[in-house]
Amino acid sequence: MRRINDGGYMKETIGNVLLNLDYYDGEDAYSDGSIEDRLLEIVKTTPKEDYQKVILTEKSWPIFYHLSPERENILDWYEWKDDASVFEVGAGCGAISGVLCRNAKRVVANDLSKRRSTINAYKNQDASNLEIMVGNFNVVAEKMEERFDYVTLIGVLEYAKSYIGKDNPYPEYLEKINRLLKPGGKILIAIENRLGLKYFAGCREDHVGREFVGIEGYPGIDFVETFSKPELEQMLQPVPVQPEPQPDAPLQSIRKTLQKKSIRIAAAA
């Protein structure tokens, strides 16, 4: 790791990755706890090609979830434009950042946690086209002057209430996203379908761990919310929407080549 003081702005480099701390306030407001220490140790000391051995040895869901290459399949099928630039909202530990870097000329990944961003940087340290911008999305979006061909919201839109802090934050949130796009740019969204068949079959809702809570409309829950297909279509009007049902957004392993649309939604079953 190398630290750079650029005119009063603090940056770090990890391998080929630039860790931009210009908007970091010094506090990680979100964390999965001590498992992040273990993840950081793994990505610092283990070649990426050996992650599968670690997953099989540790038998830990968080390690599988954060290090499994299957996570990349959510976007691996997408036909990207040449020399694309991508802004990744909510990059976390970098499960999706790698596939973006392999398909785009420039990737700016944003996350509010420095520890999770550091895991991402070590995990994808060979990517010379990756800049990780640590800080609150609202601050970054306000200050950001660069515009992008794509903005990705992979497992992010459902937390807009936490980002914006309103009962109906989605118009404001999507407007912030839209301002990051070049003319003709696209937003790529992956989000669970709150009326997915697995929830009717009794599976616990992914974010709060309770049965049927999404089907019932998230009573008493004010920090997360997923949607049905008609609800998403209504939210995103008048932007053209093409939902693409997938078996499960976090770990789907089916690859498809689909016709490009203005916005894609992976509405998981």
C-alpha cells in the first residue's frame, strides 16, 4: 500500500487500484463485523485463483458470498459498449467490481466503508482501470463532475431509504443517479422481487430475515424495501424498462445474452 497526498487530498494505492479518500469522513457507518477482518486477511494473502479452496475449507456463508466468482454472473452476460465508463454504487467488498473492470475502460466504485473498499482493492488489485471512491454516496454524487456510460445498482436500490432518509426517496435517489450519466447512458439494476416464488414458499426475506415480510409490504421496517415488477415499472416511468427475471440475484449462475435496453432490472424469483 502506498499513500499519496495530492494537494491536501488523501489517496492510497493498492496494487494497480487507486483508493480515493477525498470524501471519507473517517467512520465506517456500515460493517458486517469481524468477518471483514478475515476477508481482508484472505484477499491480502491468497491469490484469486485459490479463493475456491478457501471457500471449501472455511465453510462460511459470508466468505462464500463475498468471494465466490458466481456473483459476477449477474452482469457477465451483458453486452457493454466499447471503451465504457462505469460508476458502481455500493461496491462493498468488490464482488461485482472485477467483472466491470474486465468489460469497461474505466470503473469508479463507490462505498461508504473504507474497510470494505480496502477488501475490494486487494481483491481486484491487478485492475489498473479501477478507482474506489470511499464516502457517502450523497456527498460523492454532489461533488462528482465526471459522467459515465453506465451506473450500476446491484443490490442497492432497496436501501434508498437509508441513503435519502425519506418515506418515498426513490424519485430523488434516481435523479441523483441520472445526473451521473452521459447523454444516452444507462442504469443497470438488480434487485429481489418482493413477490418472488421463493418467498411464497416460505423462504425468509433476504434483507430482514423474516418470512413473508416483503409480501406483506414491509410493515414496521423503514430502512429497506424491494418491489414487484409493476411497482418497479411505475417507479421508473417514463424511462423504458425491460425486466429480466433471474433465479436469484445475489448468486445466479445462468448466463444470458439479451438485447440491450435503456434500463435493465434483474427481478429475482
